[in-house]
Amino acid sequence: MGEGIVRAFTKMGAAVVSLDVNTTLGSAIADEAGASFQSCDVSDETSVHEAFAAATATLGGLDVLVHAAGVAPAAPAAETDVELWQQVLAVNATGTFLTNRAAFPHLKENGGRIINFASAAGMNGYPGKSAYAAAKGAVLAWTRSIATEWAPFGITANAMAPMIWTSMYDKTRSEMSPEQLAAHDAKIRAMIPIGGKLGDIQQDLVPVVAFLSGEGSRFMTGQTFSVDGGKNMVR
């Protein structure tokens, strides 16, 4: 999803610096998209500080931060060890904290947008991925908190909860047996009212992120936008 946003935003005319811990893949995507690239481990404070200093120097400032980095290893709750828990929290929760905090000094003078990628797992829980659900719950609470604290500076902070078809999802599907895949697809069809399947990055996700990045969303903050075909409806 991060790759899709980098590619789409450059086509829209935005100046983009893409951050990725995978230097080889990240720099290749940025080159193809016409974006700049900066290596960054979002779980490491020094790496984030250095990456933001370089990125903002390249851009001449900062208007929008889209934080999409995340990991979601599977493990039953009772079998989740401390190492796995800390790894998942470090990337998903601490990574959100560090990147948002690094963006703040660059946004507070003229205002701007922060868009954090959360998940329905943070709202509903996720059996088999409880550490991931806990981390995304932290992302939601953090986003609502800074939305209030940083509003006086003209900064909005919103969260995404997407159900989008990605290459990672293709890999997950490829590892299922025909019977498992059939059961999975039947479950998805029952869960998602619009289309009965996960959404498309360019058609369904990018337009929402673009809207939240612009002036049209200036009066919207602390919200969670579920781009999921209607799976999570507010009740």
C-alpha cells in the first residue's frame, strides 16, 4: 500500500520522499516512481531522526506524513513470546510514535496532515495476531490523542483501517489449499458488502489518502477511515 501511494502521489505532482527499511527495494520503487528515497528503520529513534532531517531538507519542508510501515506475524495469544510482542509493537506502535513526533516540528509552523495506517484489528481484535491487534489499537489511541494536542497548530491526524488487496495478500492466498481458499473467499464475500473481496489500491485506497492529504479534509481529525467495502460499519 505504501508503494502504491508513493507511485500515485508522484503522478499527482507531489514531491515525495519514500522511507523504507529495505534499501534495495525501496530505492528501486522510488526511482521508478520519480520520488526521492531515504533509508529508515521506523523502530529506531536515531534512524527516524536522521531520515526526517534528510527528507525535509530534500523537500524544503513538510506538508504531509503518511505512515504505512507495519508487520503482522501470526501467533496464538498464549504462545506469543516477549520477543515477538516487542518486535510487533516496535514497528507498528513505536514506529508510529517516532515518525509522527519527528514530523511535528516541521508541521507546526504552517500546519499539515498526518495519516497513520491502523487496522480493523485495532478496533475488533484479531485472534491469532493479538500482538498486531494490540499495536494497532495503540496507533488508534495515539492518533486521537495527537489530533487534539496538535490541532491548535493546524495539524490534522487521522487513521486508515484498510482492507486492500496487496502482494502480501497474494502470497497468503498462494499458501492455502484449494479447500482453505474456497472457505476463505466465502468468508470474505460474507464480510464485505461491496464487491465481496478486498479493495484495489489505486481505485479504492489512493483517492481517500489523497483527500485526507489535502485542504478538503482540514476540518476532519482524530477519525478512523475504514476503506473496507463496508465491513466495519459504525453502530
